[in-house]
Amino acid sequence: MIEQVHDMLSQTPRAIEALIAGATEDALTFRDGAGSWNCVEVLAHLADGEITDWMPRIKKIRSGGGRFTPFDREGGFLRYNGWTATALVGEFGQLRRGNLEALDAMCLTSADLEKTGEHPEFGRVTLRQLLACWATHDLAHAAQISRLLTRAFGREVGPWVKYFSLLKDWQAPTA
């Protein structure tokens, strides 16, 4: 499990970089609904999580458990205010490489995966669950970025909308 999570986590920055490579600024700042995040905000969230969420929680579990500090899901918006998507994906990649090196240095064992920490909302969680959540979180945000870009470009497809499940039942926001 540790190796699979590591492999998934190591690929996410490159996958997201490829997704946003040809996107316009309009597409990267597009919101698909009121109160939703745009691609730049998702990237700020991902980078901030590398600093304030995943590794601090892993370290807390490894050091005997205890209550996790609540994660401010929008904290990266302030930390990375004014950053471009390209700069953010570079920052995310650099932070992720550092975190994976630190994770490797821990030499986690099967026994470590059963150690627990205290999530502020969910209560007791295992390191196994946290690692699975980290990889799942990456995949969910990669899908979110893909959806946003699909909808940003999809506003112009005209009658072909009927062939795209991400566009069929969605109403483009009005300006």
C-alpha cells in the first residue's frame, strides 16, 4: 500500500502540469458555479496542503498520535495570492518531492499503518487511512481541474454538448 500511494503521489504534479499546459488564463480562472473554486485556487489548495496538512498529520501519528490541527481548506488562497497557475504547479511539485523524500526517510512499516491520530471531525483515524486519503485527494483534484477545463472550453461546443457528460446536465454560469 505504501508503495502504491507513493507512486500515485509522485505522479500528480506532472499530471496536473500536463492538464493546465495549454490552458488560457480565462480557462484557469473559470468557475463552473457560484462558490466553486477555479483551477488556480485548486492549485493553491494543493500546495498549501503539502505544507500544513499531510506531513504534519503523518508526523503526529508517528510521534504517538494526538489531535490534528484543523486544516484550513482555503488557507492557500491567501498564502499564494497573486501566483500564476504555472508557478503554483511548480511550487506544488517541489513541495511534493520534499514530502515524498521525508516519507521515504520514515521507512514506514505495516505496523506504522495501524497507528492512529485524532481528526478534529472524524475522531480516530489510522495512518493507512490518511495515506489513502492523500492519494484520493490528489485524484479528486486532478479530476476537478479536468472538469473545470472541460467546462471552460465546452462553453463553445454548440450542439456537440450532447456528447459530453460533463456538459449535458450543467448550466454555464451567466456573466
